[in-house]
Amino acid sequence: MTSTTTTRETSQTPMNYQADPEQSLSEAVLEAVAVATDVDQLALADEFDPLYHAIDPSALDSLFRERCEADRAVGSVTFEYAGFLVSVDRTGQVTLTS
């Protein structure tokens, strides 16, 4: 089950989304943006351009992919998409800041 935490007191308040363990990070980003913008996930590309215009989804997915029994690699990546500064970390936490 995914979880979304939203507190939009100001335009700078981040929205956090936790991906399912089996969910790819690119799918988690799309789902988080869909929730934040109230745009159907399938319509995001029409509304904001495809995700691959901002970041290579395959590279994002492989960046923190689990290796054997070890946890995902350490770190995070930040990029702009759909008017948000999107940060994704190794735990599957997606943070959107407008």
C-alpha cells in the first residue's frame, strides 16, 4: 500500500509519497504527481510532457534497484517535472516541492 502525505499550507510545502516496495521509482513519481495535480496518471504526459523529457525513467528505476539481498543503493536524485522539484531517495520516498 502506498501512502501520501499532503499539507499544502503554502506553495513551498512539500508533498511526500512512499512507493510500494514492488513499485518502480518512475511509477512512484508519476503516481505522486498525479495525486498532487489531480490529473489522471495516464493523462500526465499530455498535461505536462512525458516523464522522459525530465529524466530517463529506466535510469531512475535502475539507480536504486535492489542488488541481490542488499538494500537499494545509497543516495537520492532530484529533477524538475510538472512544475515540481522532485526528489527520490533509495527508500522509495518521493518528495514534490512546488
